[in-house]
Amino acid sequence: MNHPYDPEGWDHWSRAMSNNVEFLRKDVTFVPEGRSPTVRRRELGALLRKLRTEKGLTVEQAAEQLMFSMSKLSRMETGHGVATPRDIRDLCDLYGVTDDAQRDHMRNLATEAKRQAWWQSYDLGYGTYVGLEADAVTISAFQSSVVHGLLHTADYARAQHQGSIPLLSPDQIELQIEAKLTRQRILARDQPPSFSVVLDEAALHRVVGGRQVMAAQLAKILDMAAWPNVTVQVLPYDVGAHPALESNFTILELPDLTPGIVFVEGMIGSTYLEREDDLLRYQTIFRKLESIALSPQGSSDLIRTFLRDYEDSSAAV
């Protein structure tokens, strides 16, 4: 879709950056699609935990027999630690894994978990999240006041950074934007994740970066909402109270046996919720938000109304 407002903001630079790997930092080894080292660690950890519990061992018992520290084994099982080939050999021996194919699979997971991904060379502050998002099968998000990062234009993202505390330097801001546009490529790759986002109506009202920037941002949302793997819904003001007041969260459902995770954003920091009951609770909340939000078509109609208003007021200046 070529929107008439396209030159101002979907902006040509943003399009080129988000579709071209050449702008990646030169000191980065790009990790192929579906090979996020973050998720490989979590996949291996879930498998190790399953094997240990099937063997009837506690973390303490297994660590003692392996002459590991409990914290080392616990970190491997939660996906926060990296296993060496020797660790995999010893774990397989302890858990009675004799099948060569399974042992090879576990060694491969450990190898992939140690690779450097593109986001690790950026000082993002949320690299763990990007690593999980990169391999997600389904992404479900609610934003209470601003547009979700996977939908940002470069100018909208820049305006957000320019209003943050502490204020980053111009060079740091540009690197943050570069990383954000790289993240967005997952939605246009082969076999992309399903991305569903519910935006509070406040995100349409809040003029981030000025009215021209907002017009371009809404044009991009409409463009992406037409993609088969992207669903955008707006939660109108008139629904009143709802289960996610004053909250921003993203549910990441991951492939194979890897447990899903909920990423909850807040002023004092972000939280990762990994327990199954937390995941189920947020999935229930998100389904409720989808049910009370405008339909995708109704949401696009409302976004177009805002877009026309921003275009008209920009043209009048």
C-alpha cells in the first residue's frame, strides 16, 4: 500500500533500513532466522529439566553427582547459563540419554546458544527480550499509551527517545532506532510470527514527535495491519475499566517445547513472568482485551480518522 503521506514518515530511510541487512553493525555475526541463541538456551534448559525430573532427581542431587554448583545447573535449566560440550556429555550420561541423535541435538543447541546475535552488539538494555522475540511463533501485545515498537517509524521512535530520561546522545539514539528497525524484519521474513496488538486509544491521541510524525506513524500502522500475519485492534475509551489498566505487556509463545514467557514493562523496570499460571492469566487477559476492542476493520477505520485529522492539521500549518 503506497500511502500519499509516505514520503514524510513511513520514510524512505525507514523502509530501506528495515529491509537491508547491510546496515547491521560490522562486528556482528548475523544469526539466521529461527536460531535465536536466547531461545536455544531456553529450549535446552527445558529439555534438561525434563530429563532430570524424569530421572527423579532434584537440582541438588543432580548437581552433586555432576560436581556442579547448584546455581550452575539451575542457570542452565532456566536458560540463563550456557552449557559446554563436556557439560552436555556429563548430563546425558547422568540422565541415561544413549540415543546419538538426541545427544547430538543437545550439543547443537548448546553450540547455537553460544553464538553472538546481532542485538548483542547494541547497548539495548532489553537484549533478552529481543532474543526471545526473534524466535517467537506468536506475539500478543497490549500497549496502554504508545505504539508498539514493532510498528514504529524511525521518526516516532526518535521522538520517544528524545523525550526519555536519561537522555541518550544523538548517536546512541540512532543506534537504538537501527536496532528497532532490525527487530521489525521478523514480521516480513519467511514463516513470520503471528503478531496481534491491542492499542489503547490513548496511543492515537498522544502526539509523539508532532502531527506530521503521527500521520506517518498511523500510515505505517495501517500498512502493516493489512499484512496477513499482523492484527491491530484499538481499545476505545468508551469501554471504561478493563483488565490491563496502566499496563503494557507482551506474550511471547515460543517454538517446540520451549516455554512461553510474558514481558511486562514498567517505569521502574521490566519483568519476565515464566510460570505457567502467569502465562495462562495473561493469555486470558489478552483474549478479553481482543473481545472488547474494536474489530480489526473498525480499528483501521478509526486510525484513518485520526490520520486524516493529523494530515489536515499538518497541511494547515
